Amino acid sequence: MKPDFECLVVGAGPAGLTAAYQLTKAGVSTLVIEQDPQAVGGISRTARYKGYLFDIGGHRFFSKSKEVVDLWDEILPDDFIERPRLSRIFYGDKFYSYPLNGFEALRNLGLIESAMCMLSYGYAKLRPIKEPRTFHQWVRNNFGERLFSIFFKTYTEKVWGMSCDDISADWAAQRIKGLNLGAAVVNAMTRSLRGKPTQKAGEPVIKTLIESFRYPRKGPGMLWDECARKAQARGGEIRMGRKLKKLVYDPGAKLWRVWSAGVDGVEESVTARHVISSAPITELLAAIKPAPISLLHARDLKYRDFLTVALIAKSSNRFPDNWVYIHDPSVKVGRVQNFRSWSPELVPQEDMTCLGLEYFCFEGDGLWSAPDCELIDLARREIGQIGLIRSSDVVDACVVRQAKAYPVYDDAYRANVDTVRRDLALNYPNLHLVGRNGMHKYNNQDHAMMTAMLTVRNILAGGTLFDIWDVNEDAEYHEGGTSGERAALRSERLVPRKAA
């Protein structure tokens, strides 16, 4: 039996569109279904309001993978700009450069507090917690209890809405393993004395310390709009505003039948030999009929949502940061994006500034459900309290909500994901999970793309040459990224699983 499509892709985010782009490039008939009625790109889309462009979360373009860098250049060859990276931490009514500036941190914390931090760090190194299980324990071992309480606890609990004692150590190991206190201190003192960090030849640059990155001049959505256009030009189909409703697998024919519903509620079905899903695991397994035995484990997976309040203001205070982490517990905002510093083309009026205040929440809670006018009032009040601009300078604003932005790394997530993986691999060989939510892994954009690229290679080869679950499993790989062409020059090419 010939299917309607060789491959059906669920979700038109970075992973889904990368898969569609690579499949259509190879001449494979492909259909993408996307729940959003208008925008592709998922969390990497670019939102628009009265000519202003907003990045949903801030997306730096850098990768150790030459394949990913080459693909960016292939899709969008003439529209990347190189941007300086600058960010700060706001804590205790003071700003700290990030990466740390040694003299500035010493001045802000004071001699006594700085000494206490170093004593705390020394104690943690002398008496580490064996086999740390939680985020708190991992950071305490690597930075000391005092620095944990100052620079990690408040911000992390804002992001996740849960205690650092309930967050898996996997989160810290994946996201900040490459940054240790020794490296930070050396880098900080070098910056303070010489103005820029030193680096040994061949030594990887820690992701959190890179000094520049590439960025599409009109935001990341520019890349994904072009990726979708090129996939369609090769014969691929992208059907917008279609929500996944049901999947049924026929093991005899080795085909999937997939039902989706449009915004009008009308359902349609198609058949496909392969299904590539970047949808949240919870939603995917709920749609498979009959229900997989691992559905109960999928339902226990949690997600964190967030919203951005974009404030448009007349302000002469043009601070240079791309973003500012708000560690101070006196305000609810977790991070502030400065869109003009990402790209001047995001802000159309020269005498205006546009800031994105990010609030982390759970879908349906008080922040998520609050009327836009209340959220705008909150953001206006807090931006004035922080002091980046005056509240009175804000002349317009809008709210952008993003559901399921971050897969939650609680103490049970790994066991639940492993159970789902085993079940799907055993019973559904033509079902492929890719991307951040599709794999319940906090992948960056380049890692999400790589999972799709390797999945397509497996499909074209007719077997599992690559284990995509190894992508970003190594925290050193994750933290070792560099920006732009420097990444391409130092990257290692991907090696097939059986040859690794």
C-alpha cells in the first residue's frame, strides 16, 4: 500500500522544519502539520506588533557542529549579522557583569561577603556531597552554598516554580557544567585587568563566556520562515492551524494513519510511512490509539511556560545588554531582553527602545491567566523599580504567551522518559521523537536541529545509524559552543553510531 506521504512531521518548530527541509531536499514526500494558524518556528518564531519584532526568549546562533552552521548559511545565506554578547545580573539593587568582573563583584558584594563566598567554596570542595541528586547539591558542590544562594537559587526557582531541592542535578550538569568557579574567577580577573579573556590554543570556549554570536537581522523567525518556504518549493506541504488528534499504527502494512483538526474543528486524515514528532511527549502519547502502556509515565512529565511583556518606550537610556538576568527576589520578572541590542532592525524607530520582560509561570496559573492590562502594569512598575528605564517613558506594550517552553527536570523525569522511549522503540519503529519537547530534553536550537538531521539520515538509510538521544547528552559538548564561523572551524563531524 502506497501512503499519502512518506513522512509526516508534527510541529513546525526548529526540529520539525529542519526535518522537512532535509527530507524534501532528498526528494521524500513530506507533510508538516502545525497547530499555530499563522507562525512557524515554535519558540524560535519572531512575534510582531506595530512594526516591532520580538524574539521569544532570545536565541543566539552558535554551534560546535559544522553541519548546523552550514545549514543556517544554506537556508539564510545573506541575512546573519554578528552581534556582541553582553549580559548582566541584577541582584540586591546592583548590577553584576556576566561573565563576572572580579573587581566589580568584589565592590558590589563587599570584602566580607566576598571572603565568605570563597570560604564557602573551599568548604564545599573539601567536603562535597557524594553523588549529588538535586540542582541545589550539584551547585553547592561546584560553587559553594553562599554563591548558590546569591547567584543561583532565586533565579532558578523563578524559572522553574519549584524548589532547587526538587530539580534534578541533570539540569545543572547539562546547562552549567562547563562553567566552574575557577574558570569564572580566572576569566573575571583577566577581564578586569586586560579587558578580554585569555584562551589556550584549541581550548573550547565555555558557552556562558562567549563574547559574540550570529543572529538573523530580523530575528530567528526570519530563518524559519525561509526554511518553510524552501521546503514547500521542493514539494513539501505545511498545513497550518492543524492540531494532532489521533495516530493509529498498522504493524502489518507498517503505516501510520494520522488525524488532525483545523481551527474549524473539521478533521482530516492521511497515511504516512514515518511520523517525526516534535510535539510534547504528553500530547503525542495521548493521541496514539490504542493507548500505549507508557501513557501514564508520559502524563507525569511536566512543562514550564512563560510570557513576555514587550514594553515600547521613549528612552535615552540605551544600555548595551542583550539581556539582564533578574536574580533579585523583590520583583517577579525573571529576565529582561533588550531587543535593539539583539538587532537594530527589531526596533523600527530610532528614538524608541523595546524591552521584553519575561515572566515564568504555569499555564493556567495567576500570571498566565491575568489580563494583558494587569501584566503590562506589573511590567511597567517592575522595570522602573529595576531602573533600566523609567516607568513613565513606556508608551505602548503587548503580551506574548508561550506554552510548554521548558521541559521540567524533576526527580522523576528521567525514569518517565526512559520508560516512554523503551515502549515506543519496541512497538512503533516508524515513530521518531525529535527536538526539545519531542524528547523532553532542554536542547538548544542547534541541538534540536541536529536531532532532526540525524533522524532524517536514519530514515534515508533504512536503519539506526545514529542514536539521536546522544545529542546533548554530554554536557561538555553543550557548554563548549562558540560563535559564528569559529564554531565551524573547530567542530567535529558527526560519526555514525556503529562507527563511533
